[in-house]
Amino acid sequence: MSDQPSEASGPPERSPEAGTQPEPRPEPQAPASTATAKTAATAKTAATAESTATAKTAATAESAATAESTAPAKAAAPAGARAPAAGPGNPWHHGAGAPRAKNSIGDGATARLRPPPPPLIRPPVLWSVLATAVLSALFLGDGLGVNLLIVAVPAALAAFFAARSAGRRLRPWTATWAVGGLALLAVPALRDAGWPTFLAVVSAFALGSLALHGSRSWLGVLIGSLGLFDAIVPGIIWGVRGIRARADGSRARWGAALRTTAVAVVLLVVFGTLFASADAAFADLLGGLMPDASFAEGPWRIFLFALGLAGALAAAYTAAAPVRWDGITVSPGKPRGRIEWALPLIVLNLLFAAFIALQLVVLLGGYEKVRAETGLDHAEYARQGFWQLLWATLLTLLVIALALRWAPRGGSRDRTLVRAVLGTLCVLTLVVVASALRRMDLYVDEYGLTRLRISVAAMELWLGVVLVLILAAGVFGARFLPRAIAVSAAAGVLAFGLLSPDGLIAEQNVQRFEARESAGIDIDYVKDLSADAVPALDRLPEPERSCALRIVQREVLHGDTPWYATSWGEARAKEILEKRPVQGDGRDCYRLGTDGVRDGSEPDDDGYDPY
């Protein structure tokens, strides 16, 4: 038998290099022919054929024949260059399959962005993934609170172990994204309001995805924040293949682990039941610590288990083999001439300057003239322009992005021109942002703070931060600008949640009511706020206090939310209402414009502007 590679696993036959005399081999070989060969003869001794363009016969022996080919030998190349038969090759192994493929993971548009598949899943990763799935099934079915942090910790450990097994190192930006994502998950543990919690959870997911991918370009940061979705299916397949590969050689260990787990569970159930029946205090403690799960919730718990399992596997797979979204590039636009590029922007700067000059006149005491010409008071004037200024800020950012795409790039003079024109536009836009925030402040002072108003004001403030970062990039370089803007957005969401927007809304409206009782307070609005508003609403006099807190008390005191789904804001509200519950039966609330029931009837005209 020969020790040479077979046709299925290696090249079929190769002609030796020129000047090399082949050694006879005992096994038969495929015939070597020239382009004009017409007959074939068989011999039992080694032969060397010197082929020319007119050769009509070729010798075939049990040993390989070497042909010193001339120009006509080029016609024989297709016969010797035919593709080898595909071997069984593992498609999950980098380079498996046909030798000609540089990356056999896929032939799609993103194939060049994908690294080789990671090594087999390691036991620490498996145990961390399993812990994430079990904790998801136990804790995520009753609401959001500290349970998100409990589930996120083993998922982060799974990603860490997978990255370490693949040889990846912890980088500063990776640590920044990871710490920021975990910090954002503290918002549901602290605040009861659902809307800042939603923003925090979405932002935490985006930062976690960025920590795993390590993107730095504009498209890399944008796509990388959603890149975990791309790893769900590959992560599940990777986990299944890893479990199969490890189970084949360790059935005894798996059996021992299952037996040990079963014995531990039986012991805990038996003795825990005995101790709980023997002591009521221990039974209450055990009941508070253990998640509430019933047979009817089985499908829901199974779904949460699968969700946690798939999410942890996707995170671990991405940590071991992240897609390099930075490889997606967009070619810069065609540079424009200096005058063609700069003239429209200079005109826009002059328009901004004229508008800002008028704003300075108004801010310095020109409202009497404005009222005389428009008939609007200062609050109506403020409301009329805020949305327009917000859109002006957004459109200015779009103009800056397009201007940078087509900016002249001829040399240092062009760079100076671009910085001067766009820097001036950014500074003027910052003044517009300040004017918009001033208008909102005047309007809130007149009509009170609402969720919509605090949200758009926070959005306008963040746009101002983005403009400052663009100015800094013009001075120090734009290398870190995409990641800096992403960090500013995450920091804004974190600050928004930690400041408790519902608490701020209640506080501002209560202070306004205390300063000007004649202005009143919209009980029909503040009664729909979350438990975060209870400390501020508790300062209201009766019957306003009871009407504002009646719904919150019903939800907080009579709810059955477990400890891991209870926020700190809800726990604090429960403590306040237990010490000082609401009074009366709600009849006085009709006079105040509310009956203490969500979705109740509202007065036809209470003079309140819902904006």
C-alpha cells in the first residue's frame, strides 16, 4: 500500500519540476499525455517521455512518467489542474473542504468580516451558559428589577471565559462598554418607572454587543450595537457541537454530575420542607427567597430558559469569534471646490447669526415688544419655537455630516477652511440649543413639567453634547468620535434613569403648587406617575395627596411582587404609604378633576395643555 495521499484528500497528480528525474514507483499511475497524443501503450519498466508538439504516443507505466513539455504541453494543463474531489471536511473548521477556498464559513457579503470559528466550547462557558438559562427561567417571569443584574453576571462570565479560551485580551474600550452596560442594568433595580427602564435595558444590550465586537468606526459602532442578533443561530450550533464532542468522551463524568445534582436537589427539598413546616419564620424567609413558579407558568418559564440559553450562547460565541463590522467601509464623497463647498455654509452661518441676535434681544428683556407684535405671552412664545429649534439642531447635524463627506481635501489650507466654517456653525448651533432649552424652561415654569417635556429637553441637551464632541474632534482628531458619541448617549440614558424623571416631574409640580397655589396641580396627570413620584406627592395637602396617591397605593400595597422584581423606588413608596396611607374614599377627588381610577373620565376643559 502507498503512503501517498489519495485523490480524495490531496492533488491527483503533479508533474515534477524541470530537471528532476523521477524515481520509479510500484503502483500504477494515471496516464500522462500531451495535447496531440492519439494512442497509449503500457510497459512494465519506468520510462521518461520527452513530449513535443508532434508527439503521437505516450508511455504509461506503473511508475510515474515525467514529461519535459514545450508549448503544446500547455494544452495538458486542464487535465492536471482539475479540482480534487471534495473530502468530508468539517464545515465549522476554518479552511475545511476544498483547498482553494480561503474561508469556507460563507460566501456572502460578510464572509470576509467573519473570523475562523472558535474552538470547542469549554466547560466553564457551558456552566455559565446553563446558569444564565436557569436564572432567566426562575427570575425573569415576574417583572424587572435586580433580577436583570443577577442574570447578566453569569452571561458576562460566559463571554469572558469564551474570549479567554480564544486568546482575546481585555482592552480599555471593551471594559468601558461592559461596565457601562452593567451600570445601565442598575436603573431597573432603582426606578419603578417603565420608560427609563426600557431605555436603560436597550442601551445595556447595545453596550454589551459593542463590548463583544470591539467596533470603532461609524458603521462598526452602529451595526456592532446590534451584532448579537447575528450570532444567535451560530452560537446555538456551536454549543450543540461542543456538547456532543465533549459528551462522547466523558459520559461517565456527565453521569456522575447528574447523579450528584439529583441527590443535592432531593436533600434540599426534603430537609427544606421539614424546616419550613417546623418554623414559620424560616418558612417566610424561604418563601421570600424562592421564586414563585406554578405549573400553569411552565410554558412561559421554558421560553425564558430558552431565551437565556440562546442569549448566553450568542454572547459567548461573539466573544470568541466576533464579526469585524469595522471592515464595512463607505468610500468618501467626491471633494468639491472651496467656493462651491463653503459658500452655502457661510450663508447658513449668517442666517444663524441673525436669528441668534434676535434671541439675545428677547432674552435681555424684549418680550414686551414681542407681545405687542405677536399677541403671545412669554410661555406661548416659548412653546411656539421649541420644536422648530429642536428640528433645526437635528438638521444642522445632518448638514455637518454631508459637508464633511464632500469637503475639499487638497491640503492644509482646505483643512483650515473646513474647520473654520463648520466650527462656526457648531458654535452658533450651540447657542440655538441654549435658546431652545431656555424656551422650555419658561414653558415648564408656566404649565408644569411632563414626561414629554423632560424627554425632549434631555434630547436637546444631548444634541448639545454631540456638538461639543464634534468641535473637539475638529481640534484633536476624529478617531474617537464615533465611540465618544456612543458613550455620551449611554451616559445620558444612565443619568436620565438615575435622576428619576417621574420623581423630578412630581417634585417640580409640587413646588409650583406650593409657590402658587392658585396655579393648581393637575391631579389627573400626576396620579398616573410611577411609585418614584410618591416622596414628592406625599408633601401635598389633603385631599390632593390622597387623590394623587390612591392608585399608587393600590398597586404597591396590594401587589405581590417578589423581592427580585421590586425596585428601590417601589420599596420606598411602600414604606411611605404604610406609615401614612391615603384618606377618604375618593369622593373629594371628583372636585379635583379625577376619581382616582386610571382611564377615568377627564374634565372637558381644565385649562391644562397636554404638550
